[in-house]
Amino acid sequence: MSVLWTSAELRAATGGTLASEVAVSGISIDTRTIQPGDLFVALRDQRDGHDFVADALARGAAAALVDRDPQGVGGAAPLLRVADSLTGLQALGTAARTRSHAHLVGVTGSVGKTTTKEMLRVALSALGTTHASVASYNNHWGVPVTLARMPRDAAFGVIEMGMNNRGEIAPLTRMARPHVGVITAIGTAHIGNLGSQEAIAEEKADILLGLQPKGTAVLPADSPFLPQLLKRAEDAGARILSFGESSRADIQLTDYIPGPDRGTARLLMDGLPLSVHLSAPGHHLAINACAVLGAVHALGLDVVAAAEALSAFDAGAGRGQRVTIALQAGAALLLDDSYNASAASIRAGLSVLAAQQASRRIVVLGDMLELGEGGPAMHEALAPDIAAVADLVYACGPLMRGLYEALPEARRGAHAADSAALAAVVAEAVRPGDAVLVKGSLGMRMARVVAALKALDVTGDAGKVVP
């Protein structure tokens, strides 16, 4: 087991005190997934992590980072004591970045950032030891956790950066100091907090504030906000690469050949034709692949090898994962895109659903949150797109009621107050031959619907992921 942090390094990084001599091999903020040798960081979120320090140490944690005395812990316990546990974690992330020689790519955007991050993980892993954010660790504690976990020998790092409000990305990018900053898209997610897409573009462009000298901005060429992003990149002194379908794009998607379970993207980069074979369907993934190869190119790496490596990429749970549900008289297909939702990502999911060979195409939707006063209209505007693809629609939440009622009556399956009520209704309705897309904002907990559908599987393995 390699040593990630020594006691001396922990003290120096955080300015804290630690009486014990320990060897830390990982960083954890959750006792449910803690591993022996981890440093447990006692953060305050929905619950106070200090209440779990004793459990963490009992499970084999090498030490715990704390800012008060935790209960049930003896005086000889290996406690790294700091003034504030979150600030201590952030100091650890900053120190990890300072000591690392890895070339880092920062990723943000209104839609596609987690998928792009995962595609970068796959592409860069073919070229060297790569470290990347897990899940959506992209906020004020997720970014420092990711940095603090970075192995000493990492050649590349991929850091996802998200936001809910103005001013949140700047401190993250200044901590990560990426060599490349990727902005996937400017959409309407969190517009209720920021007020306009122009303000969202400004916040996303803040990723460029932390760029290394002579760093590169990888920007969406098809975005109406490209001029705004270009100005920010020029102000940051960044080299600029653009990606998309525009003929002006440096990494141009010239063609996408879709299939029900995969797709092929044809690209041009500096006049060089490239093909990317993806093991997951979706035009949006082809656009993401352009951004990924732009970042690889910006790092001066082998884009051909990276393109070949992307053939191993597949969508993860909650991100468009394809799962077969074995029923008594046949099988249904679940498209699990339940982790989050925006108007753009719902339309992307619909395009994947439309490509499926199915007796019925069913769409299950939860509210898109944080849209402000424009929320009802944004939901109802999706009705024509949904009616063009879906045979039946099931929805939950007050905002989705407006969309549901805007649909032709023949398309309406049912509406419920929340995902807990909707899950049983959808599970009862699904039949062999159906293809079911599940989508909604994280706060709507659409994973409940996914779990109810997987529970229908008669093989007992909760559904099989379709390769």
C-alpha cells in the first residue's frame, strides 16, 4: 500500500497538530466507504462528521482530521487537529496540487461535464497514470478531496468543477491550477440562482482564472455565448481551441453515425480525419469526444491513441447507462439517465430513446430544478420534443405537471407528486419490449424509479448492464 501522506506532510500542509506518526494511503469523508489507512475528514454537511470519527478509526482509518474533540475517542487517538476541518481539507488539496507534477484538465459546463470528465479519464489513462474526480465531486469539498487523493506518480489529472451560485468556480480553479480548462456548454441549469445565461457563461468562464501560464481554453464552438467565452479566454492569456459542428471549430464533428447501442463520430482536427467509436449511443457523446480530444491535443499528447481508447468508454449509472430488465415474458430496456436533468440533456436523452427498437418508448421525468420564474415555461417547451418520441410519459413534481398536461392525452401515462409515488406506477406499467428513459434533477430522486424497475428483474441480479 503506497503512502499518500506522512504525518510530517499532513502537519505542514494543514498547519495542524498530530501527535501520532501515521502513513495515510487515502482520503475519506464517508465511513460507509472508508478503507483501512484512510485519513477521515470530519466535515459538517447534512450531518457532523465528528460524530463518526470513532467509527472511522474502528474501521481502520489511519487518522482523522478534526476541529473539535469527537466523542468516544481516547486521548491517544491519531487526530489531526486544525482550526476548521473544511479549511484543513482545502489546505491539503492545495498542498497536493503544489507537490504534483501531473498535467491537469479542469472541466465545467452546464451539461456534460461529468461525462466529459469520465471520457477524459478513459482517454488519458491510455497515455499515462491518470487520476480523476469520482462521481460528481465538483464542489467546495469535492475538488480538494480529489486533489488530496492524487497519487504522487500521477501523470494526468481530471478535475470536475461545478457551481450552484455565482463565485463558486473561481476558488476551485485557483486551487486546481489546470493546464487546460474545458467548458462543455452554456445552458440553463441553475439559472434561477444566477439570473441569466450570460451570468452562467461568466461563472463557467471563471475556470480560466486558475489556468497555468500559457494554458489552453477548450470552448464550445456551437454556443451562442462563444464570443463571451472567447473574450474571457483572451483576457486570461489562454491559448484557445474550439470544438463542435461549426466549420470554424478547431476540432470539428463532421458526421455522427448513430446506432441503438453505440455510435461513430467522424472528426477533423487540423485537417487530420479521426474516427471515434463509442460504446454508448448519443450525438451529445460525439460532441463530448471532440472536447476530450481538444484537451488531449492541448496537452501535446497522441490524439489518435486517445481516440482509439475512447472506444472503451461506456455511460455509467445515472448517466445514460443501458440496463436490461428481465421480465416474465421477455425483456425491457432501461436507459438510466436519472442523475440530473436540463432541457438540453433531456433532448439528448430523447434522441437516444428514439434510436431504440422498442414496442413502446416510455419517458419518465422529474422536475428540472433551480430554473427560477422561467421554470414552468421551460418545462412546457419540451412537450413537442417529447410527444414526437414517446408513446407514454410518466412525470412527477409540480413543474412537470405543466409539461404533462401540455402533452396529447394519448401520450399521458400518469403524474404523481414525487418519485416515491411514481415509482410503483411506472413499475406496474412496464411490459416486455418497452424502452424506458428515466430523467430528472438530482433533488427529485429519480433513482427511486430506477430501483423499482430493476426490482422487476426476475433473474435476481437487479438488471444487467447492456454492453
